[in-house]
Amino acid sequence: MNTQSRVLSGMRPTGRLHLGHYHGVLKNWISLQHKFDCFFFVADWHALTTHYEDSQIIAKSVWDMVIDWLAAGVNPGAAQLFIQSHVPEHAELHLLLSMVTPLGWLERVPSYKDQQKRLRERDLATYGFLGYPLLQSADILIYRAGMVPVGEDQVAHVELTREIARRFNHIFGREPGFEEAAIAAIKKMGKKNAKLYRELRTRYQEQGDHEAIEVARALLQDQQNLAINDRERLLGYLEGSGRLILSEPEALLTPASKMPGLDGQKMSKSYDNTISLREDPQVVEQKLRTMPTDPARVRRNDPGNPEVCPVWQLHQVYSGDDVKDWVRDGCTSAGIGCLDCKQPIIDSVLDELRPLQERARVYEQDRARVRTIISEGSEAARDVARETLEEVRTVMGLVYD
């Protein structure tokens, strides 16, 4: 498997998901699962870093969230779905990485102080909270994921992961006889490919040709006769470093969710402005009908301004240009009322939720199937994680013959 095409992403178990999750994360996962080797996991240990006093709610939240994943279209036949704590290799790699990660690297993570300010009511003066970015790094590195889909606010976490992988490779990748082993591995590629590899390596190291290094990486991934250890040696030799045990991931920037809450703010449970994916249709309709609109439009014949109306934000998500033109003209001229404006949104949201809720009912009635999906996904994830951890133990001198 070309690990550069492997995608890793996780979500904390927050219970039933809402339309913000669907438009901000799940639709992206559904697209990625058909293009890449995807690993999607429930980050239950991460939930403990901020909610360790409420741990009894985690179990229900986990299964509610997984059902919503499946109902939304995340496909266990196309991606591995698993629970973080069901793959204990995450924890061991986290421990081993903690031995070589400078404390200052964790203290400078932007979200560390930000969350301490935002969650002042919680006691976050814990080792687990300080170390959660390192656990995130272990989550990624244990699968040698090439890409991590994140928003702009999470890019710093991926960069930290890259630094941790680089430091680990620098410390433990300098095996005795590395260069001799790399040269021997090149010969295994065959004359034509070996010559191409040497040319690409020279172009990168002497001219800084980044296109050459990408071509060389692809060349190595295509070498079926190379053992994984030889491939890692040649990746490191390519860059002038030691053997690459842990892969440096790239941040796969995802567009910010355009799904606003019922009050125009970001849709969030903490703002109590959400529509859950499994919300009763009558409740959904009532919530949308009672949404606030342009505060200046007090009476039916008052002209309005769509730009200050939360309903207009929903039209940006759900409506085509013809409906948006109709809304803008009708609102600014008082030709339509606010309930008229809301009706296309009500119809669109209900249409979107209907098939999802039908699939959710099937999974709700067959919890054993949901648990089997997670069990099989967790075992498949463990198979990959064990390979990485075995190599990490070896290079750290923790395998005793």
C-alpha cells in the first residue's frame, strides 16, 4: 500500500451529530473514501482529555456518532471505521514518542492556551491535556498516513506531527551501515529503475528539484520487489537523511463548513442552534419556521435585507441561483414574507435528511451489525498499527532476542 495515499481522520464522540458535522466533515469523508485508503476513528481517549469527569456518557455518545456516520454514507466497505481505544498501539506509540518530544513543543501548540481560556470551568491542568497533541500525532503516525484532512485552525497540529516524525527519524534512523544497506537496496530495483533513482536523487540533492523527489517517491512505491525496510532506507537516502521509520504527513486542507446555525452563528451544540441528523421532521420544520430573520423587518410589508438574515445563509447552502434571486428580489421589495422565504429551506433540509434517517433506523434496529463493523475495522486498523509499532520498538532497541 502506498501510504502517501492513506488518509487518517477522527472525531471526538459528542453523541448525535448535526447538519454542521454533516456539511463540515462527513460529506468530505464520503468523497475521500472513494479516492484514498481511509481510516476514520472515534477519538474516545481524546474525549477524556477535557471531559474525564463525565466519562460515563462516552459509551452512548460513541455508538450514536457511529450510527450517524453510517447513515450519512461513510462506507465500511470503502474505509476502516474503528474506535481509538480498541487499538492500544496508539497509546504505546504515544508513550514512546513522549520520551523524545521536547516539552516546549507541546506548550506552544496554539490550541493549548486557547482551550484553557475557553474551558475555564474545567480543570485542564493535567498531563493528558498537555499531551493530547502528541496523542494526535501518534494517531496519525501509527498508520503512516500521508494526508490528514483539517481546517486551517488544525494545521499547526499536523506540522507538530511532521516535526515529531522528523526528530524520531533523526534519532533512530541512523542504523549502522545505513549507506551500504541503501546502496544494496538500489541494486534490487533493476538497472533501469536504479539508474533513474540515482538521477532523481542527484537532481534533488544538488539542485533542490522538488519535482524529482516526488517522482522518486512514486518510483519507490511501485517497486514490488523491495521490502518495506529497504523502501524506508531509500526514502531516507533520497533526502540525505537516515532511514524513514515514521512518515511525515501533509495537511489536506478542507473548506470551512458553510452550514450556519439557526441563529446565524456557527452551528454548535454549545450555542443550542443545531438541527440533528435524526431530528424529528416536525421538530425540524418548527425550528426552521421560528428562525430569526432580518430584525428590521417587523411587518410583512417592510422591505428586508438578506445579508443580515440568518435564513439567507441557509439559502447559500441549499438553494440554486434561481431561488436565491427570487428570495433577494422578494425580500428587498417586501414581495414575499419571511415564511415564504423559509419554505424552500424547509423542503431542502427535510429532503436531505429523509434518506439519511431511513438508513439510521436500520442501524438503530441492528446494533449488533454496528458493533461488528467497528470490531472488524478496529482489527484491520490494529494489523497496520502493529507493523509500525514493531518497527518503532526495533529501532529503539526494545526488541530483545
